[in-house]
Amino acid sequence: MTFDQYQEKLDQLSKLIMHSNTGSPFELAKRLNVSERTARRLVEKLKTKDQSITFCRKVGSYILKN
């Protein structure tokens, strides 16, 4: 994956998280067309930038904490 592709995936992920529409890590991987491990790495990368990201089991999505 090139740097531009990586950045694009991070942008897509950020938008999905803002709308609480990521689904499970497996579903997120399908939406981003990456492996589940890569999806988890992308989430971890965003967490280093913004500590307010967490997975909500009730919603079934990564969300931004208030």
C-alpha cells in the first residue's frame, strides 16, 4: 500500500468513525478492502492521533468518546 493509499484509508476510517458506521473489525476490513489486521492497525494509528476512539459493543462500531 502506498502512502497515498494509506492516507486515503485513514480518511475513510475517520469518516466512518464520525458516523459510528464502522461495524466490527471484520466488517470494517471489508468496507476498507483490507485485511482485518490492517483495519485494526489503521484504528490504532488514529487512536495515536485522537485518544477518544473506542469500540462500542452496544452500537457495534468504533465511536468517538465525548
